[in-house]
Amino acid sequence: MNKACISSRCKISILTCFAAILEEHRTLKQPTLLLSSDNFITAAADFPSQMRASAPNLTTAHIAAGHWIQLEKPLEVNKKLDAFFKA
């Protein structure tokens, strides 16, 4: 079907349906791990506080590192991941 043939009412219906799907699926129901660091950009953003509403099963862990924590502190990251998956 040619996109130009879609009526405006149909477009609104599609957008309404899409918005309902987003609303239904915007909360992470599974356990979620957030690793944070001392990077000044991510620390200032306070991602743990921002994520709690969308991830009620949020576990947070802090690692003293910069932006690339998995490269800078691979052993610490692996320990945090191991503990999270075993919990």
C-alpha cells in the first residue's frame, strides 16, 4: 500500500496503538543491574535515581573507574556480574 493512501484517522489509530504498546512495555520486569562509575558525566546524571521508576527490580553497584569500567576494571565488573547472576 502506498503510504500516501493511509488516512489521517488510520495514522492516529496506529500512533495510539504504538503508544499503548510503549506504555505497557516501558517497565523492566526482570532483575536489572546498573553498574555506575566515577565518570563525571554519568555520576552527575544520577542514573540509578532515573531508572528506579522504570526498573523496580534494579540493583546498583558502583565501581571506582572512568567511563569504560569493563575495560578499566574487568575483574571488579566480573565480580559484580557474578554476584548479580547468583543472587
